[in-house]
Amino acid sequence: MTSTPKPPPPTLRLAIDTGALAANWRALDALSGSARAGAAVKADCYGLGIDNCLPALVEAGARDFFVAHWSEVAPLLAHVAPEQISVLHGPMTAAEAQYAIATGVRPVINSLHQARLWHEAGGGACHLMVDTGINRLGITPGELSDPLLKHLDVHVLMSHLSSAEETTPANGHQLAAFRAAQALIPHRETSIANSAGIALGRDYHWDLTRPGLALYGGVPSPALADHIRQVAFPQAAVIHTRKLEAGDTVGYNREFTASAPMRVGTVSLGYADGFLRSWGGEGFLVHEGRKLPLRGKVSMDMVVVDLADAPEVGIGDWLDVPYHLPDAAARCGLSQYELLTVLGHRFARSVKGE
């Protein structure tokens, strides 16, 4: 029986600057004042990879980690102690409550139903989410006096801001509601600020902040712009070049027509890689600092770029995808969150410098 040959290297790669990631956490921790910064590592560290990112965050000093799903717990246990992991969606079934107890991971209780499940399973340390106005998950203010909550061993009483990136009275209203909840629920620590919430100032820091997007290079608030470094650096390879004549068209629906002879390159990059059609129009890739405009529509697995300013580029050469998140979001219309989490599995992920 012959062994399966090793596949050729991919035509997509994603460098993750863990030095920038660590620096971002340290900056957010410092901006959190007397509070400590945790780290939202859900969605596989926002698409960049638990195994790539967790060691850098731990070494930087982070010790509180938040995921959304129970399926996200196991990869973290290879890096941190179970009591450092919190599951934001909480236990929806008795089996999930038992899993939390068996592993030592802490659930975030979001409803009276979850509180009952946790109590009936034997309970233990947990966190409690209070809904102060985002209306997603969380105990409502009217439920805070329910006797069931008195059975909970609440380590962190938390809430989540709906509009922290905006200057709006809603932030103050949520803060006031959170203060009122603290008087009703026994707890050890408090937490309300996400990445943008940190920038709102000391009143929002409490004991623990929970940055996510900003760790990975996102800038949800202008006040953070000077503190956050780019972390994700995607590249795609040129897989074909050709010469067009005047009148030749490119791609689906022939949206681009060459006005004169020109040279173009086909690049291995498309929908499954998170490079959606919204990148078209005025979009571009980059080679050694030079912008190479996209020509025609982004398609399933390919884009075409104008090589007029890079005549030396040929098959196998790498082009940078412009991924400074605030600029990229403005250019393509996707949110900074989407830009990270839609990066597909065809990218060979590596720590920058390896």
C-alpha cells in the first residue's frame, strides 16, 4: 500500500503577527485602568486560529478567555486551565451543564432556564449575564429578584453594551441599569466593556474588560486607533497571466472592457476565502507597495488584476490583500468583524516570521 503523497503548497497564505496581537492585548489592558483585560477568543480567535493566538495572549498576560459555543472549549484546554474559560451562550441542556461541571469550565448563565439547569446539575462557580438593553441574552431587570438566582455562585456579573462605538445616551442608560443589577445579585467581580467599551473610560471598566475585535487588529472606536496594530496579513498567488487586446472583456457579465492592450494576472482568491464581490469596483491587491486594480467581478475562486504597474509579476508571485481592517471595511462594505471571521480554510495560516 503506497502512502498518500504530500500535497503541493497552497496558493493562499495568512501570516498572523503574534507580536502585534500581544501588543494589542497589553495596550487594551493598560487602557482598562485598574481592571484587567480578558480576551474574547470565540470563532477560533476571530478566524486566526486558537493554536496561533492563544500562546501569545497567555504570554502577554491574559488569563480570562471567552468563547461562544461549547464546541469551542476543547481546543482551549490544551493551552489554559478550565476555570479560565467562559462559555458565553451558557448551558441550554442538562448535558451541557454536566459538561461544564466535568471540565471545570465556567458557563455564563443567561436566563432563568439556564440558572435552573445549572442549579439542578450541581452548580458551582459561574458567571451571570444581565441584559441592560441589547436584548440578545441575559437575565432581564425584572427577573433579578427571582429566588432561583440566589442559589448561583456568581463569579463575574456581566452585561454587554449595544452601542459602545457610538456617542449615545444608550451607553449611560446601560451603565445605570448595570449598577442597579449589582445591588441585587451577590457576585465577586463585574464586567461590561468590550473593545469599544474600554475606550468609553473608567466608568465602564469595572473589574474585567472583554476585548475581542481590537485584539486582532480591529478599530471599533477612533480613540483606539493609535493603540492597535494590524495582526492578519493575507496573501494570494498569481496563477496565470495573459495579454488583452483593446475590446477584450474580463470575467462574469463582461463588466470590464480593455480600452487598449494590457497585461493582467489571475489570482487565486475568491468567495471561499472571504474575498466577496463587495471587494470589486475600486478594489485592488498590492505588490511591493504598488496597487494593482481589480478588473471585472470577483468570482468563486479567482480575481483578475491589472499588471500595468507591475510588469515583472508572473506566475507564482505573491500579492498582498489590503487588510488593515478599518480601511478594508470602508473599501468593501463588510464590517471589521466579518473581514476576520470569513477568512476561509484554504489559507495556510502561520505565525509571522516563521
